[in-house]
Amino acid sequence: MRAKNIRYLILAADLLWVLGALVIGISLRYSRQEGVNDFAQHFQSYSFAMVAAIVAWTFLYFEMSLDGFKGGWHFPTIVSKLFVAVSFLMVVLLAAAFVTQHFYYSRLVLFYFALAYLPGIVGGRCLVRFLVTSELRNAADRRCVILGHGPVARELATKIASHPEMPFQIVGFLFPGDPEISNGFVSSLEGPFTSVKTLQVEELLVQQKIVKLIIAMPQPDSPEVRKLIASCRRASIRVYLVPYWYDLYISKAELVEVDGLPLLSIREPNRSAARFAIKRAVDFVLSLGILVFASPVLGLAALVVYNKKGKAFRSESRCGRGGAPFEMYRLNVDRHAANPERYERLFVRWSLTELPQMWNVLQGDMSLVGPRPESAERVKYYSDWQRQRLKVRAGVTGLAQVHGLREQHSSDEKARFDLQYISNWSPFLDLSLIVQTVWTVFIRGLRQEPVAPQATSFRSQANNLVAEELIDANRS
């Protein structure tokens, strides 16, 4: 089944479950009343709410990509997006009831409806994923090989693994080897490093029952690669090409064909002033609310730090939008101390050290959601591709952070998530990432994760990251 058909099937199931959740809500609210006629009368009285919910959910489904497949299968992301969508749906229903003067709607019915609707649609997506994975797991027409072993090739393999609905199953890598040694390619199909000549590649792919070849190389036009593509065409192996330009990570790409000549259209995402104004307004309102709500906890934490160190807060120089420097506020706690005190471990584990950054958001230096700001020392080593992170305000949290990436991870790893966030930004995405952040902090606090070991210099971290990249490349 195609991914598009699966998405429409999930939407149909969601809309059908609107009726089921409404039946549950009415049944729980009027459980003391007996008789089929009474129930039918109550159900009919909520017909307007049912229509409004169907229309609103259809809009939210496409606007927020609620199918559960876009972005890969990440359960906390799916739950947070659905939670935000259901919350917005309830606001729409209450507003619609008020405007149309349906004052007889029971708030308990709507509350029970929400309680039933959310777990139902979450469970439905889990069931669809299980069925899709079971159906395609052993499909013979999905076996494919990636030509390449660089960062993009590894990222592609990771993303394909998180998309069970896609018609790909990665069974190995193939990449050009040292001509003096292998005179051809190095393969991971039959072992860690199997050298094969160009003429043997076709035989190897046929032997492994490979039906698709994905080329993810910076220079796919070499003579050896051209020969390989020709061999694959003779063997009826379908060939896919991954464009390697970094611009595509933050641009909308569209393939246009002119009499058989393919053209790749690159269009920058819409960054209108209205969108920035909406984001700024949401940032201001939410950060002010968070600061007011958390002020007792923040005040107590600041008092503890002040009594221990004589200074409650500190600032660190960071680069924001356009690379402009600003001072980012934190509690005066060394998060990388070798032997932190108990209160320091507690504050770091529950991210209380980051609460003062609400002031940065109110001042306009930061946003609630966006790429995490980095120091000028690290920014000056940015590639042109990584520098695109600076096109928007830095964030207190972001897509990279809810996927477990922290300051010690490389800028390249975080840039992939940050650029994905920039190109797909919406107010709904920000709200879902805030919910994910709260969930992530809560789980981390309960697990009592230890504080990171003693800090190292930026150059040492950079050297370690480069070494890790080389090791990973050799293992691929």
C-alpha cells in the first residue's frame, strides 16, 4: 500500500473515531438515563459539534501532518502533536458552541470526548505502523543498497529505517574503494569490507537480490559510477539519486520535467513578516506565563545558589540570529563539574538552570523554540550549510534537543534537525515541541540521569567528533 493511501486511511479512521468518542462521552455523561430514545436524542443534539469536529480535525490533520509518518516514527513526537491538536480541537468546539449559542452542550461530554479521542487515535497509529511493518518486512521488492558512506548516506539509512511505509529496505552499503587496492568498489553486503571490481558489482547485486540502488555521493558522475548505473539498468535494478547540495536541506525542492529533461526547482520557505510576528507574539505570551508560573521554583533555586556561591545568575556569550552576539542567562551552576553538589545535579537534571532564559525570550534575543545558540568560537568553524541555523532566532529548546542532542554533540548533527525545523515551522510545531520538552525533562528527572563528565575545551571536542566521524566511516 502506498504511503499516500495510508495517510488517507488514517484520516478516515480518525474521523470515524470522532463518532465513537462522542458516543463514549454521551454515554458516560448520561449513563443514569435509560432508553435508546433518550440516547438518540442526546446524540442528535450534538450533531453540530460532530460536524465542527470533523471539519476542524481535517484541517489540523493536513496542517500539522498528523499521520504519524512524516518526520519518521518518533513516539513522543507523535503523542505531543496529537495532544496539541486535540487541545486545539476542543478550543474550536467550545468557541463554535459559544458563537452558535449551543449553550446546552455539556462540558463533561466534551471532556469525556477528549479523553476518549486522544488514546484512540494514538492507538490507531500504533496499529497501522505494526501492520505496515509486518506487511513490508519481508517484501522482495524493497531490498536496496546505498552507494556512498558519508554523512548523507548514513542519515538516509537512518531515516529510511524510521519510515516503515516507504518501499525501501537497506541491506548494505557500496562505495568506491582505493583504485590501487580494489580497482573498483568496497561493499558491506558480504562482510565488513569486500572488494569488488566494477564488472563484479552487477553479479553481486543480483546474487543479493537487490532491486534498488540509491546513489548518495558528492560526485556521482565518476566513470566507475556511470558504469555501475549502466550495469544496474541492464539488470533491471532501479536507480535513485540523492542531490548533494546543502541548499536542499532548507529549501523546498520540486522536480520539473521538460520534454524528458529533469529540472530540480529549489524554492526558499515562506518567511513573511506576519509569520515572524505570530511567532514573536506566541513567544512573548508563553514565556511570560512560564516565568510567572515557575517564579516560585526559580526564586527558591536562585536563593540556594546565592547562599552557596554568592551569585545566583550568570551570563554566557552566544550567537543569535544573523550571528549577532548576546548574553544568555543561566543559574550560576557548572553543568560540567567533575564532582557537582547534590543541589547542582538536581537543578541540571530538571533543567532549572535554563529557566532564566525566559528573560532572553522576553527581550527578543531568543525564541522559545529554535536552534540552540552556540558560542562564537564554535560558530566561526561553521560551514556554509551549518550557518543556515542563524537565519532564525536561537531557541530555549528545539527539534534537536527533543531528539536527545545536547551541547556536546557536533554542530553538524544538530544542524540537520534545526534546518528541518526551520523549513517546516508552524505555530503548531512550536507547541508540540514545547510539550515534548516538558515530557523529556520529566522523564529525565525521574530517571535521575548523571551529570555529564568533566568539561573539555571546544577544540578537544571538535577533535573527538572528527575522530568519531572517521571511525564511523570506516565501520560503514
